[in-house]
Amino acid sequence: MAVVLYHNPKCSTSRNALALLRERGIEPTVVEYLKTGWDRATLERLASRTGVGMAGLMRRKETEAKALLDAGADDDALLAAALGQPILIERPIVEADKGAVVGRPLERVLEVL
């Protein structure tokens, strides 16, 4: 099973997701999206596969993300913001053959394994 972890190593939940995967014998492909940035196709795929849409991928704790969501921004505006500021996307996100989830709470990761 191919598993991808979209990871922020400074985030304890993201680190815990990586540890959980490894405890289960899974060595995921780790994408440090703050270093690599996002591309439109990946964000659109994750928004679809998680079932939460772009709004559900946005990190409400980030002031700009919250402002966009509160203003009712559409997916194009949310995508543009996330492409410019990768921190605006929630973490961790785990993608596997069975689907993709935002790993909050952490146990959600198990849903796609």
C-alpha cells in the first residue's frame, strides 16, 4: 500500500501521525509541503479525496485562512491563497489507496489504512 503523509515536522499532530504509521509498519512517502509548496492538481485531488473540499483543507487557526472562510471565499480563491502560502493547509493529511484524510483527530489516519 502506498501511503503519502503531507507533513509539517514542527506540528506535534503531524509528528504523531508519522509515528503511528511507522508503528503499523508503514513507511510513508513524506512530503514536507512547507518546503515543496503545493500544486493545484494535488490540492484539488486532496480536497476531493478527503470529501471536505477546499474549505475543509484550510487551517482555520491561520488568520488569512479564517478570514477567507468567514468571507465565503470560493474554491478558486482558497486554492490561490494556499498555493501562495502553503501554511494555510491543515496538517497532517494522509493519502493512501483507500482515500485521504485530514489527521485531526489523529485516529482519523486509521480510516485510510
